[in-house]
Amino acid sequence: MTRIVRSEPVRDGYAKVSVVTLVDDAGREHRRDVVSFGHAACVLPYDRERRTALVVRVPRAPLLLAGIETKLVEAPAGMIDAGEGPEATARREAMEEVGVALGELEFVAACWSSPGVVSE
């Protein structure tokens, strides 16, 4: 089984970056960069009457860096604050980003945005 044998923090800012050394079943070492932002929650508010999902348009630095100036269409989401759970985060973000107080929530999935590099 692949296991971590070393983890070295290399940056501690908004994004925390570590270089992790793994050892595979054959004993070979592999180094990987791991980026951590903490945990996040996302919600897709749905208005049954209008049969519409509520989304936001957000400019993102990586898109701008790639020369893409279009704002990305996203579901309301945000980082889970200390002492707050995913449901509370989803409710807070829905209010902040689309101005809606949510009713009943239905859990759909736990997702990893880019599990080869990002721990969020």
C-alpha cells in the first residue's frame, strides 16, 4: 500500500503547500506537491416554482492568468469557518452570494476539486 513517509511544509499563506514524499508498493519514492485551503461547502439552490438553479458569476485569478476574462459560472460556495459545519456554510454562502435563505437541504455528494494536488 502506498504511504506517506515525509511531508515538508513549503508555504503557509492563504494556500498551504507541502511537498509530500510517498513510497509505493515496490519501494519507489514519489514526491508530490499538495495544496491545502481547508474544507469548503457548496450548494446549488433550486427554485422549484421557476424551475431554476441559482448561480453566481465570479472572476477567478487562474482564469485571468490564462487570458480568460470571462467570469466563471459557479454554484455558491465557500470555506468552512472554524466551529461551522458544511450545512451552516452552505446556508451562509447562499445568503451572501445569491441573497436567498435556504429551506431543506439535500446532501448530494462529497467531491474533491482536483485530488491530484488539492486537499479541498
